[in-house]
Amino acid sequence: MIRTERLSKEFGRHSALRDVSVKMAAGEIVGLVGPSGAGKSTLLRTLNGFVEPSDGRALVCGRDAATLRGAALRAHRAEVGMIFQAFNLVRRLTARENAAAGAAGRVSTRRTVLGLLPAAERARTDAALDRVGLGEWAEQRADTLSGGQQQRVAIARTLVQAPRVVLADEPVASLDPGSSERVLGLLRSLAHDDSRTVVVSLHQVEYAREFCDRIIALEKGRVVIDAAPSLIEESAWERLYDSARADVDEAKADLTGAVS
């Protein structure tokens, strides 16, 4: 479902991704981990066509998003759902209205905004809210919901969209442990129960171990770990994050020297 081939991305002199070649299958939830700045978000944004690679390519559902334009790119993005840390809900709209926005690829924007959805789309929206445990909150405004509930509305919106691939960028970074586990459990069900490919970036290694079938660790834009959680030794994690701490300490030392 997803394949990258020697994928690289440069931002000026900074290499965000370096020669990344990975495969991710349908029915699999893959955790992206690594220190801040390792390239996790850049990889996700390359997969959905928001970022164009400097070299190599990313194939999603058999298509290279970097070569798509116009209607072809919009159709591609309809098959790739994005879930963000910030939820990206319209706060004054209800949970149902926000979830219904997932139908925008099939229903005109005007009808979606006005709530004039066909019966099948209304049923799909209600079923999505029920699945994420928010059926009884369907008429509640998004800005009155907790953070965990808002993220579940975002997942319901993705369910209504019905993509083949789901990309989640730090979806639990601002949530408490209980909400985090519920959200990650829902994401895992999108892979295991719906045969979607789910890729989720996480700072919390323990969540990646518990909820993901595979873990891909990035360091300075390169893949340094690609394995099932049970096959990754503790020493590998220690090397990954010790290296990141050393880089931070070196940067602080350089800054101190420049100031003095």
C-alpha cells in the first residue's frame, strides 16, 4: 500500500529525509518514532503530497503523489486520511457536523456546510460517531468536548472519508494516558478491522510498542530501526535517544560559545 524508494527531502542545507526506503502493508499499523527533528512529520507529509521530495519517490496506493496535479491530486488525498495533534475541528460546529466534513470528497462543499447530506452519508456519519464512542455527543459543539473526545471526532471524520491509508501526526501528544490509549486503540482497529494502512508518529515509545505492528525509527532523516516491537532490543532505543541528547548538548555548547 505504501512504498518509498530512496526518498530524500532537503530544506535548504538541512536534510529532513535521507535515502528512506520502506514498505507498509494494508492491515498494518506502523509507528514512526525518533527524537524531535528526526523527519517523522516530513515523511508523513510526503506520503500525502503536502511535501514534494528532493529525490526518490513515495508510492501510496500505487501512485506517486509528487507527480499528481489538480483533480488527480485531490482524488489521491481523498484516499489518504490525515489526523493531526491539533484536531483541526471547527470549534463552533457540532461533533456530527465536524464528522460529516469527511464526506466532502463525495458531496459538494455547499451541501456539506449546510448539512444537506444524502441519507447514506448521514447514516455513515452517525455510524462513525457510534464507533468512536461519541454517538450521544453528536449534537454537542466541538469546543465543549474534551481533548480526547475532539480527537475521536477527528477519527470519526476520517471514517466518514473512508480512506485506504490513514496518517496520524502526533495524535496523542496533548492527551492524558487514558485518552491516548483509547485513540490509539481506535487507530489500531482501522488497520486490523478495516484492512487500512495506518502510520502514526509518536514520541512515546511505550505506546508504539503496545499498539503498533511495526516500528520505524528515524534519526537525522535516516531509518535506523525497522522491525516488530518484540524484536527491538532495549540497547537500540538507548543508542537512538542518547545520540539525540548528545546532539542537543553539542548545540547548546555551540550557542553558549557564540554568545560568550
